[in-house]
Amino acid sequence: MHAEHHLTSSAMLQDIVIGLSDGLTVPFALAAGLSGAVQSSGLIITAGLAEIVAGSIAMGLGGYLAGRTEVDHYSAEVAREHEEVRTVPDVERREVQELLAEMGLSPATQALAVKELTADSQQWVRFMMKYELGLEEPDPKQAPKSAVTIAGAYAVGGLIPLSAYFLTATPQAGLLWSGVITLVCLLVFGYFKSRLTGQAPVLGALKMAATGAAAAAAAFFVARLVSGGGH
């Protein structure tokens, strides 16, 4: 038996990846930046929690709007295809035949397939949506699911780097432990994310960790520079 291996990634998994990757990186960079400018862990925790709440809402809303836009776009294209099937059927039949020809069907088979496919307008439109426009019908319930999943993943990811500041006495100690915890999480997350997407796992882990480290370092030194310039 021939075993085929294909990448399968659910919409929920994609949403978790989106939310968690940003959640690990953005609050970490914010906390690192504040660590270079203030001497209060309480202030960093307050600002970090506020950013996580705002970021979760923004990311969730973005996921919802993206899902709704996909549904609205598909509905508009379906309506347009139905209109074209009704008003210019000969043109649409030629397009069906051209698509079948590109698939390698013989002229005789094309003629039979065109007759079968265009006998029912719903089937006809579904064929055109998939093979002419390359669009799959989206799940209308996916938008709110994406919003909740992305927002939740962002919040979980954001609390990971912030947790170190709850357990340490100074921002500097918090930054040290936050960096260690977050970089380990970024390495693990990047590794499994790359495996799921069919990329080199070790390289993906290093890229993810490097991105987080670069963002945090930039925020830290900019905050230190601005803070030092204000004295």
C-alpha cells in the first residue's frame, strides 16, 4: 500500500498560531522596553496587562473581520456567477469547456462534461467558483470562532513573558527571567509550528526566537535611549 503524507491544518490551528506568535512577541517587547525605562515592576505589569487586553481585542476583531470579509466576498462572487450563467450562458459554457481542456480532457469528453455540468445552475456555479475563481465556500460560523481563538491564544502568549515580573523583585530580574522563559517558548513554538507547516523545524525555531529577541532588544534600547535623553 502506498502511504501518502499531506499537510493538513485546520482553521483553528492556524488561528492559534496567529494569536500565540504575536502574543509571545509583542507583550515581551513592551515589557522589555519598559524595563529599560522604569524601576517599577508594578508599572510594567499594569502596562503589560493593558496591552494584552487591548491586543487580544484587536487581534480577535481582526480575525472576525477577516472571516466576515471572506464570507461576503464569496457571496458576492456567487451572485455574480449566477447572474452570468443566467444572462450569458454561452460565454460561461465556453469557459467551462476551456477549463476542462486545461485539465486534459478530450474534445468528446469535454462536450459530454459541459452538458452534464451546465444542466443544473447550482452545480454549474459551484464548478465555476472552484475551478475558475479558485474559491472554496467558507464556513459562516468560522468568523466568531476565529475571533475567540485568536484573542485567547494572544492572551495566553502574552501572559507567558509577563509572568516573570509577578515573581521577581526588580524590572531587571523580571526582564532576565522573562527573556529566558519567552525564548524557550519561542524555540518550542517555532519548532512545532515549522513541523506543522512542512518547514525545517530547527531553522523555524531559531527564526522565531530571533524575531522575539530582536523585537525585545530594539524596544529595550529605544526606551533606555529616550529615558536617558529625558534627564
